[in-house]
Amino acid sequence: MINFTNLDRQNLRQYGRADEAGEPAIECRSVSCRRPGSTVRTLNGLSLTVRRGEWVCLAGRNGSGKSTLIRLIAGLLNADEGEIRIDGEPLDPRSIPRIRGKIGMLFSEPDDQFVGLTVADDIAFGLENIGLSREEMEARISRYAELLGIGHLLDRHPAAMSGGQKQLAAMAAVLAMEPSILLLDEAGSMLDDRARTHFRAIVNRLRSTGTYTIVSVTHDAEEMLLADRLVLVSEGRVLAEGEPERLLADEHLLAKCRISPPFALAFCRELARHGWPIGLHADERKAVDALWASLLSKSPPGFGTEIG
Ligand SMILES: Nc1ncnc2c1ncn2[C@@H]1O[C@H](COP(=O)(O)OP(=O)(O)OP(=O)(O)O)[C@@H](O)[C@H]1O
Ligand SMILES: [Mg+2]
């Protein structure tokens, strides 16, 4: 398991003053964008505000425009219409170099992000560019490699690592830059179950430091549940947004966005279908509590004589 105590001990740079908490970090105002060769708009008047310290999950079916939105926010694509502001500053060719320094971005394809010959080189590359001392560089390399559980891979060549290991290494390189805004576009898609659980825990822990504003794109409902807000994107617009647990309980929305429900919710529905309703709970803890309450209050159907 990844141990967070070292991260807790780090005096992580707090982003903004306390009285600035909740200010918009990312504002997309009626943004439209057409990709080259396309006759239709990929983003179609999309508006979205993400506040400082907030973790927003973007979800939606393939081709709905999530990656396009992430690339626009990172200044890698230009909007045809509308405006994007980062920390209140409009994103334009003059401001992009400065704003990029605040943003850490991870894609699902880690091969595109490696520049070093080893993982350690790769993490060091970005740090050299911001002029850190050797001691601070080494401290950051070991701090973030440990956080991601890849300390044993620091001397490894990227070609000698699995896709999941590369994703963790790419995450370490991005976090080592200590950006205030993290854009994660299916950044944990190659991870196995255990590594993905760790990945979610890391993002969750980063959010709880209050230092990062996080936008993550995912098809993983368990990740969506952890976020502060879920934004469902469809045909280049925001279809729905709000508390993840509430949105994930809406079967029609999930079908429209082709999202599989979280395990606990599917379990509750299956119980209800068998005549044992315990309410709908997307959160596993709440589902277990409701199950216990139901078990203690009455005998479940079909088990009456044995238990009662
Ligand atoms: N480089 C490109 N050139 C032209 N069209 C593109 C390009 N990248 C994406 N598109 C088109 O833009 C639309 C939105 O793509 P985008 O990658 O933003 O979707 P997405 O929501 O991220 O999908 P996925 O879940 O598959 O990653 C799609 O119709 C896609 O075909
Ligand atoms: Mg995408």
C-alpha cells in the first residue's frame, strides 16, 4: 500500500490564501471548437467553472468532447468561440506560456510523455527546466516516486516498463512539478485493479491537501464517486452536473453516457429486484450500513425461518 504519511509531512505549497478558497480556477464560457476536417462542432457552447481546490470528474461516451475540453483548458487547442480563464486570466497566446506553468497534464498514453532515458531522468527533466537546486530535485524525485510506489523503477528505461508502470511514472513526473491545476485524461486507464485503487487514493489525497484543482476524465464510476462534482458531457455540452452519488443513481443519464454504475449501486438494485430493498446507495460503506440495518430490523425474504 502507498503510505501517505510522508506526503503529510511535506510542507506542500498551499495554493492561494484562505480567503481565496473557492475562487474559480478554471472558467470555460460558452466554448465552441471544431476539430480539423470535422463538419460538426466538437464542443458546442460548453460552459464550466471549476473552483480552487475542487476535484471535478468529466465523464461521457466516446467522442463526446472530454479530451478536446482538456486540451483547450491546457492551451493545446484554440477555441473558435467563447473564452477560457485560468485563475481569472484569459487564455490567449500571450498568457499561455505563463499559465502552462501552473498546469500539470496527463494523458492515457504514457509513451507520449517520456523524454528521459530513465524514470529518474524523466522526472528530473522538468525540474531542471524550472531551475531547482540538485538537492531539491533529488528530494522531489524520491518524494513523488515513493508516493506513486515506483521507487524501484527509477533506473528503468521506459521501454522496459508496462503501460501501467509508465502511467505511474508519468504521474510522478507531473506531480514533481507541483502544479496547482491537474488535468488527468484517463491517466489511470492502464492500471490493474490494485494500482487503480491506489491511483484513486492518491488523487483523493491530493485533493484533501487543498493545494490542487483537479479535473479528471474517466469511465470509472468508483473514481467519479470520490470527486467533489461529476460533470457529464454529451455532444460537446454539459448534459448534467452535480453530486456524483446523485447523478450515478440516475439510470437514464448513465445509459445516455454509457457509464456502468458503481458496484454498490448495482448490488442494491439487484437486492431490490430479489425483493430485498435497502435503498439505493452508490457508496459502498452506506450500502453495507443499510444492509446491516435491514438485516437487524427484519429477516430478509426467504431466510425468515433460518435467521428469525
Ligand atoms: N485530432 C483530431 N482531429 C480531428 N477530429 C478529432 C481529433 N481528435 C478528436 N476528434 C473528434 O472530436 C470529437 C471529440 O473527440 P474527443 O477526443 O474530445 O472525445 P472524448 O470524449 O475524449 O472521447 P473518448 O472517451 O473516446 O476519449 C470526436 O468526434 C473525434 O472524432
Ligand atoms: Mg478522450
